[in-house]
Amino acid sequence: MSAPGNPPKNFAVVGVAGYIAPRHLQAIRDTGNRLVAAADPHDAVGILDRYAFDVKYFREIERFDRYLDKLHRGPEEGRVHHVSICSPNYLHDAHVRLALRNGAHALCEKPLVINPWNLDALEEIEAESGRRVNTVLQLRVHPALVVLRERLAAARGGHRVGLTYITSRGGWYHVSWKGSEDRSGGLVTNIGIHFFDLLLWLFGPVRSSRVHLRTPLRAGGRLELDRAEVEWFLSLDASDLPFAPVPGGQTTHRSITVDGEEVEFTEGFADLHTRVYERTLAGAGFGLADARPSIELVHQIRTVPVTEAGPRGSGTPDSPGRSAP
């Protein structure tokens, strides 16, 4: 949040018509800062009027870039200090570069990049520009999960962990950029990245990883982490849900168990982006080094050969589906 006596920071948003952008717009306002510019090739951006009537909007990223450059060459009070990046995954890298090139810090939605080698180049550009690259790892600021991490840190020995995440998506998903592995990173990256980051944050680095199932709709495997053995299962297929989904109703099943005990964190999501913004503005945001382990892990999961399930089962932690996956 802007410190007392300091003027609000100027923000711009790339991908403002997207699904996740409203959380960023809310966080910018809730932290006492100002939205001055936005870009998206899709012009369904009436949401901007909820926050200000004088936001400069651009459909073409080139004109947006030119505007930021113009502001950067002008007085300090008019410059864009932070660019929030809510664009499709495969454009994150380019839009981070755009922000740094125009003298702004970048705050990018996850995954920060799809492939880990892109982080190396961003590290160099970050050092050259003197600006920071931060990302949104909002589960790390969820109050229940912070308490869980503290409890686990005080415990001895390893843990048995199960992760199941099933979220139904209609046909639109597979036609959009999200259904393209080249543009989204596929299921394990687009849907799973924040869960894999959470597991690494809670239980430490990867010792080994095996993948037993990998299709466009489902993936499953086993991880051996420093302090846990994890069986995980992700699915986009509605038939895997333990209930019959209804359009407009519940379409997601999420379960994380630690030593047989369910971790409850259904509530508390309303202001997580605002908390991430507060940390970032205070200089304690999640940077390239924080993002790297999960990006390296999901890249490995996407590319390693699929193997047979180990002796503990299928590599999917008791998938609750109404039919076998």
C-alpha cells in the first residue's frame, strides 16, 4: 500500500479484458494506487468504468507500448511505475520485457513463463533495467495455508500428501488459447501451477517425480519432496467429479490431505491478490527465484516419459469421480 505521505503509484494493466484482470483492478484500488492505462485486443472492457473514467485504453499493444514510453520520458508523477500482466501465458515473457523496457516494475500472473529457460533471460533484463519482476503466488498468503506451513515446519518426519483437483471446463476452453499446450503450457501448467508451487512451498524441493497419466484432460503422478510423498491428480473432465455438475453451479472439486487429514482452505480467497500487491509494493513480493522451482517442475512433468504407477496405486490420490478416469 502507498506509504503515508507518498503519492499513489501509477499502474497499467495488460490483458484487462481477461478472467483474472478484475482481481488486479480491485487490488490496485484497494492498495490506494491509480490505474492510468490498459491494453487488450478484446474491447469488452467496460469494467474500467468501475475504477476510473480517465484510463487510457489501447487495443493494439504497439500503441500501448508507445504511450508508456511517452510517459516514461515525461515527469516522474506521470510515469507508469508498475505494469500488471494478465495476458495469456505465452505472452507473459514479452509483456514483462515491455514493462521493464519502459521503466516499470512487472507484476505478472502465474505462470510467470511456460518454459524455465525464459527465466534466465528475465533475470538478465531485470538486472540491466534496475526494475523488479514479481509474480502472483496467492496461495502463499492464504491465512490457513500460512498457519499450516508453520505447523508443518515444527513437525518432524515426512508426510503423506494427496492432491486432487478436478475442474470442469466446457468446449470453449479447448478452442481458446488455454487448450493449446504451446500457448498455455497445458493442464499441469495452466491449472496446476499454483498447486505445485504450494506443495514445494510447504514440503521443500523435489527429490524425484514420476508421471503415470498425462492426456489433454487428465494428469497424475507421484512426487517425492524433501518432507513429503505426494500423489496428485488433475482433471478437466466433468465425469471425474464426485457429483453431477450443473451449469452455473458447482463445477470444481479440490482436495488436499496431509497424513489423512483434509486441509480446509475453501474460504479466504476474496482479498488474496490485494495481499500480494501489498507485499509487492512493500518490496517483499514473489520474484523470479520464487517462481522457478514450480516452473521447472511442471516443465518436467510435461516432458518426461509416462511410467507405470508405483506400488501404492495409480498415482492418483483416490480420484472421487463417478466413473473411473
